[in-house]
Amino acid sequence: MAKEKITGAMAVRRALEAEGVEYVFGMPGGTILPIYDAMFGCVKPQQVLIRHEQVGGHAAEGFALATGRTGVCFGTSGPGATNLVTAIADAYMDSVPLVAITGNVATSLIGSDAFQEADITGITMPITKHNWLVTDVKDLPRILKEAFYIARTGRPGPVLVDIPKDIQNTEFEFEYPDSVSIPGYHPPVREEPRLKDAATLVRGASRPLIYLGGGVRTAGAHAEVAAFAELIGAPVVTTLHGKGAFPETSPQCLGMFGMHGSKFANFAVQNSDLLIALGARFDDRVTGKLSTFAPEAKVIHLDVDPAEISKLVTATVPLVGDLKRLLPQLTEEVRRLFAAQGRPDLEPWLKRVEAWREKHPMKYTQVGQKYLLPQYVIEAIWKKTGGKAVVTTGVGEHQMFAAQWWKTSGPRQFITSGGLGTMGFCLPAAIGIQLGRPGELVIGIDGDGSFQMTLQDLATARDLNLPIKIFILNNLFLGMVRQWQELFYENRFAQTPLSDCPDFVKLADAYGCLGLRARTVEELDQVIDQALANDSGPTIIDVRVRRQEKVFPMVPAGAPLNDMIDGE
Amino acid sequence: MERNEEKPNGSSHTISLLVENKPGVLHRIAGLFSRRGYNISSLTVGPTERPDYSRMTIVVLLSTKTVEQVVRQVQKLVPVVEVRELSPQDLIERELMLVKIRTPERNHAELRALAETYEATIVDVSPDALVVEASGNAGKLDALEDRLRAFGIQEVCRSGRIALERGFKTLAPPSLK
Ligand SMILES: Cc1cc2nc3c(=O)[nH]c(=O)nc-3n(C[C@H](O)[C@H](O)[C@H](O)COP(=O)(O)OP(=O)(O)OC[C@H]3O[C@@H](n4cnc5c(N)ncnc54)[C@H](O)[C@@H]3O)c2cc1C
Ligand SMILES: Cc1ncc(C[n+]2csc(CCOP(=O)(O)OP(=O)(O)O)c2C)c(N)n1
Ligand SMILES: [Mg+2]
């Protein structure tokens, strides 16, 4: 790229242009004004004005998770930057590629408790892959190049670049580098010598199980996973972030396991003799009590992050590298071994799994109920849309109902906050998703509590005329916490009723959005049609559901995975 | 099948790091150790043969399993170019110690003799105080410190350990050699 003499602020614009950034979510303020000024009138990237920086962060996450491209957000110094913290932590926990750019006070003022000064690099050090405080404008092009590179490569994650105002105003000879050279950062690319060992384990297993996580989505390895699963014929379970890594509509898929997984999926895990974990990290929500997790299973663990290997569960055979690159090699090794030695007989195992599925199906009964059940609502939306939608959620019971009942059939169709579990994720994520996937149906399954954490950004969704449809499963409760109080705190509902809920229909109206309400099966039927027909802007649907419906099955925190309670 | 739930008791491990000499690096490393609950018993940092890199030596009291995990986590920090646990057999480790002792002049001769057995030197003498300087491995310094206690220790300052491995092996990755 040719050299040009420009300011640091303009250099930011040039870098974002060079990186092909489409949207930047943010709000201006004193110390980031030069950058906003440099972006004035810029068509690509387009600026999206959010009403709270946390929303900007989550919207950038939604965009990234829906497209596989890096999300970008801006914040001014001090409160603008600290408002980004929750979203950055969320992106860190869920491995979402995110570049956050903040303004800061002038270098001469740093460390003096200046107006709106916050040590945002210090604050975000534990929740970023890396961050930078720019102290010399000449470093800016290299740092921005490295920031985008680090965010998206290896195990993706958030990075933050903090740029003092005087650096933004300084003119220099700008040239954007074509490549990076970071001595301490090398995503694994080496050959994996243990593939044969892994294949031997697969050949020797009689009760194998494929355990898919969010890494499949990151790697874009759905086709590779499908080929592997077809070859070995083992049942498939997924994590919350693994939803869509393998079609849940296929009989080979047992769906989500873990704390709120199905009984049959959890039984399969606990009884397997080989777990093949692909891009998953043995989170405590999926393992239950660790010392009792899959007690008879050997473990093949394929992950791009070496630090995930044997962190919680010791891998019998670790495979370190990108799934998309390594899995086909493993498939080939297994194919060769099967050709030479025949296939293991999985029939007895498949029969056992099938028996569990028949004996312990996921179920609910709407018929005869006075109130709508959340499970029914989700299935009703699924049926009307044929499941052809990108779904996002808040955090709580509604999220788990969505995970259990929304059958996800393909990649990047189920986007939720898993690792941090951030209430308020749904609306912001829906904004980012819809921008990243224009023309596709974007559905939010939200909770009344979660929705109220970020609802001010209905204004943003309205501004952009985004046809998102947010179904609030309104139980007038912080339901998931209430569920724990019912089960473990003798129904003492300390601070969980949300009975003074605002009128969401009027609220939607106040923001210029379409507001709808449903209380019965018949109303729901109509309201879904109305929502799906509204293409002119956001629709908010207040769905009144049975207030104390609980999510089952449930593995109490710290219990073994096969100790599920089911409320019967 | 091992599930790494209980953290077994630890032993002493020496981890050596080559890091980019940039602001905030120490903060990043110390922060990682504290937030993941890895206890540091000693940490030193200093310049190397190249001005743009520093070497850190960190001694931790952890199980072997956990140390492997620590090394992998530390390796993920972008300014960390290389990190390895140094093998205990090949370890050359040294520490520097200064001890201020307040003791009447009549004891000085005895002190000098003691210092000599530990290859320590007396680097400052005033009428009722002196400063002993010693270096060596931690065990030797612990022993000396113990012996000095009887004379009335006022202050102890120890540098923490630095370490290299015997032989030709180095920490720097091929790209830096
Ligand atoms: C209320 C609530 C309840 C929950 N209950 C459950 C539950 O019952 N069941 C459940 O599963 N989850 C549940 N979760 C989510 C849970 O907390 C974790 O977020 C989730 O299980 C982690 O998913 P994962 O293991 O797929 O890892 P992710 O966090 O998605 O991590 C992905 C892994 O893949 C690796 N990776 C990334 N890219 C690649 C690549 N290219 N190649 C190879 N590897 C790669 C990464 O290094 C990482 O190890 C719940 C969350 C909430 C908020
Ligand atoms: C920011 C944040 N604060 C608190 C929590 C703890 N928490 C988890 S679920 C939940 C209740 C969510 O209520 P709602 O959104 O109405 O969903 P419901 O469980 O009722 O479906 C709370 C308070 C959280 N996850 N995130
Ligand atoms: Mg609720």
C-alpha cells in the first residue's frame, strides 16, 4: 500500500477499510472524536450508533458469530470504555473475534486521574487475547494489523486498542503492513503425529460418542464433521455452542447434553467408552461433577488451543490444531484402519442409546394447560418458520428452553451467550446478526428480565429498520434464579419476581416498533404470523407464559451428570 | 481415566520465560498467575543478551500436572516468546542475598569466619552494624540466614532466583538465534 501523510485518526479509518470492516458499533465522546470525525461520511465501514457501549460490543459479537468475520466496536475513554467490559468478557469466554477501539486522554495526561481517564488496558488485560495502549503514532498501523490478526486466528477472541487523543491527532507517514510478525504468537500449524493413535482408539471403541463444541462453528468444519460422523456412525452430542455443528434433525444427533441436556444424551456420555471431543472445552455446565464424568471413557480431544488440552479432563490422545485441517486427516486414518481391520460393531451400543431415547424422551404437555408453556411457544415458532431462522437468546430459563426445543439444522443458526451467561445479550446480538445476514429471518427468544437490560437499543434497531422479531417469554420472573430458589431454597423468592413489568407492547410502540401480545395458543398462532409478516422494522412480542414452568431435566450444580432431576 | 478435579500437593518448579521487553509485560504475567490461582514463590526479571527481550525466572510450588498447564497458559500471552520448565537435574540456579546485622563489635570476628564458610562477604561495616552479601542456591542462603539469626538480623533482602540449564540448550526459539 502506498504511503500517505495522515493523522492517527485517519489511519484508523484506513486500517478498517483495509480489513474490509462493514460495521462499527459505538458511541462518540471527547477522546474518540478525532476518529469519529475521520469516519464522517464513510460508507464502508458504516457507523452504527448504539445507545449503550455494552450493546455495541454484543452487536459486534452477534455480527461475528453470524458471519465468521471479526466484529468491531468503538468507545470513548472512561465510561465508554468501561461499558464495553461486559461484552469483551463475553467475547473472551465464548471465543468471539472482536476488535474494540477506545479513545483515551492525551498521553501527557495519562496517569493523572484526568477527566474520563480509565486504565482500560489494565482493566481488560484478563479478558482480552491481547491489548495495546498506543504511545507512538508510528506503531499504530502495525498494532491495528496485529489486532485484527490476533482476534481472528487460532482460538479467536477479543482484543482492545486504546488510542490517546493526541496520538489520533498526530500526522505521520501511514503505510498499512501486508503481514504481521509477532515473535510470541503462533497458532498451531504443525503436523499432528498422534492421528494414528486416535484412529486406533476409534477402531477399538465399542461405545464411542462424538462430542461437538463451538470450535466446529469457528472452524467452519461442518462438512468435515459430517463426513467423520458418517464414517464412524457413532451418536453425536453437542454443547450449547455446538448446536448446529451437526443437524439436530438427524437421528444420529442426541442434541445438547450437560446441566439441561436430555437424559438420553447424558446417559450416552456417562456410558461411553470413547469420547471424541471436537472443539469443545469440558465446561462445568456440561461435565457435572468432574470426578464422575464419563468414568469409563477414553478421550480424544481435538482443539486449536493447547492450553485446553488436559485442563479439566486428561486426554488419552490430544490432537492440537485447526479442526478443519486435522479432522479430514483423522477421518482418512480411520477409513484406512477400517478398511484393513473392519469396523467395530456398534449395534449393541446404538440399541442401548435408542432405548434411552425411547424411555426418557424430552416432553411437555400444552393440552389442558391454562397458560402457554415456553416449550410450546418455541416449537410453534419453529414449525411456522420451518426452523429456517437465525436464533439468538437472552440468558435464563427461556435460553435453555430454546436450546432444548429449537432444532438447529445448520451452522451459525443458534447464537447465545454461554460462557459468561450475559443477560441482555439477545437484542444487541439480533441487531448484529441481522446486519451480517440481511434478508434472513432473525428471531430472538428473550426473557422479560434479560430484555430489560438492553432494551434502550430498540432505538438502534428502529433507526436501521431491522426486521428482527424478539419473542419475550414473559414469566414476570427472573425465572432461572427463581427455579433454583424453588429447588434449593425452599421457595423463598428473594428478589426474583418482576411483577411490575412495563407494558412491552406500549414500549415497542414508544420506540416505533410493532408490539404484539399473546396469552393463549390461538393468540400465539396469529401473533407469530403477524410478526413474520412485518418486514418494515423490529417486532416485539410479549408472550405471557406459565410463570413457574421449570427447565428439566436438570443436573444440580456439582452433581454427577447422570443424577438428573426431572420434576416428576 | 483421570479427571483433574483435586489439585495434588505441589513441589518446587522453575519456569524460565523469554519475553518481549515492553511496558506491561510483568503485569500481564503476574496477573495470569494470580487469577488462575498459581502461587509464585519467587519471580525475577532482567535484561538478556538482546535489548528487546527480558528473561524472567519464576519459581512456583505446584504439582507437575499443574505446571504443564501453567506453561501452556503463559505461552498464550502474546509478549511471551518462549517458556519452559527447566529440568531440575540440569538446573543452575542462583540467588543474591543481603543481610544487615546489628551486633556489637566483639562479634565481628566470629561473623567474618561464618561468612567465609559460606563464601559470603562483608560489604559494609559500621560500629554496631554490618551487611553480609552472599550468593548461591536457595538452600545455601537459607542455611546462612539461619546461622545469622543468632547475631540479630535487622533486614534481609533476597533477589529471588535466576536460573539457566547446563549444556548448550537455550530458551530462544530458532527464529531468534
Ligand atoms: C444458564 C446456562 C446454562 C447452560 N447449560 C448448558 C448445558 O446444559 N449444556 C451445555 O453444553 N452448555 C450449557 N451452557 C453453556 C456453557 O456454560 C458453556 O458456554 C458451553 O458448554 C461451552 O461450549 P463449548 O465446550 O462448545 O466451548 P466454546 O466456549 O464454544 O469453546 C470452543 C472450543 O473450541 C476450540 N476451538 C476454537 N476454534 C477452533 C478450531 N478452529 N479448531 C479446533 N478447535 C477450536 C476453542 O479453543 C475452545 O476450546 C449453559 C450456559 C448458561 C448461561
Ligand atoms: C447480567 C446478569 N446478571 C445476573 C445474571 C443471573 N441470572 C441468570 S438467569 C437470570 C434470570 C433471567 O431472567 P429472564 O431474562 O426473565 O429469563 P427467565 O429465566 O425468566 O426465562 C439471572 C438474574 C446474569 N446471568 N446476567
Ligand atoms: Mg423471566
